[in-house]
Amino acid sequence: MRITLLVILLGALALTWWALHPGEQSRPRTVASDARSIDYFVDELELTTFDSDGFPLRRLETDSLRHYRGSGETRLSRPRFTLFEQNRPLWHIASESGTLAEDHSRLDLEGAVEIHRSGGDDRPPIEIRTRNVLVKPEEEYAETAEPVRIDSDASWITAVGMRAWLRPPGRIQFLSHTRAYYAAQ
């Protein structure tokens, strides 16, 4: 008898509590707006930008893309960036990770970065190795303050810091501690 009375009292207590707080159970939980909250993601992305004639200008490939709601930035895993000239690949840029700005005006490549240009009839191949590179895709520009090594056939250049304008005719400016070896052909 006492157990039955105890069960009835506990049930009445629970019913009273529920009657006084009805909205708390039915109200959906709200997630705090967090700068590190992912609002969308894509795996194995390949994104190509074309000119008005339908020829490729730039291609961005990445293993994974994560867009963060609060900051608007996009984190990339193993990004690969290709610049085209006259419908053929001109420069290939690859890194361990990267961050794309919300307005897509800059791509910060983090960790080891390799920049490669294939050789042609009138130009030798170029291989650039460095770390932490800022790329401005629209301007086809790249820069770093880190040590840089450039190899081209048997010639090489080392420096600390670099600015590179990749659009033809292209040029590279070394910022300090530049050493070079040129092998005559």
C-alpha cells in the first residue's frame, strides 16, 4: 500500500513539474554560433574556373574542404592548384593544407609547398620547394617569407623569402640571403 502511494505521489510530482515547464521538452535545442562550427563540407573536390571562351584558367583540387560558419574561412586538406595558359597547364602548386579566405582572394598554403612548371621548347622546367605560401589566385601571385629552393635542370637558387608573379612573362623576386649556381648549357 505504501509503495503504491509512493508511486502515485512521484507520478503526480512528475506531472506537476511537466505542467509547469512544458516548453522545455518540446523546444528544439539551439546550437551556439561558433566560429569553428562547420556549415558544409566536400570530399574529393575539383573546381575549375574558365575564361569567356571556355578555356580553363585555374583549377583547385583538394582531398577535403570544410567551410566554417563563424569565420567564413574554408580549410583545405592537401590542396592542389593549377594555373593554365592557352589551355595547357602552366604551374602546379601543392601543399599539405590550406585556408581559403571568405572572399576567395587569398589562399594560404600551410606546411611544405611545391610549385612546379613543366619545361617547354623555349623554357626549362622549374621546381620550387618552400613552406607557408600566400597565393592570390586572381592575380596569379605567390609569396613566402620562408627559405626557398628553386631547381631548374642543373642550376639552382636558394633564398629566404620570395615573391612570384606567375602569369606570363612571369618573374620571381628573392628577398634575402640569395645564393645561386648556374650551369651553362
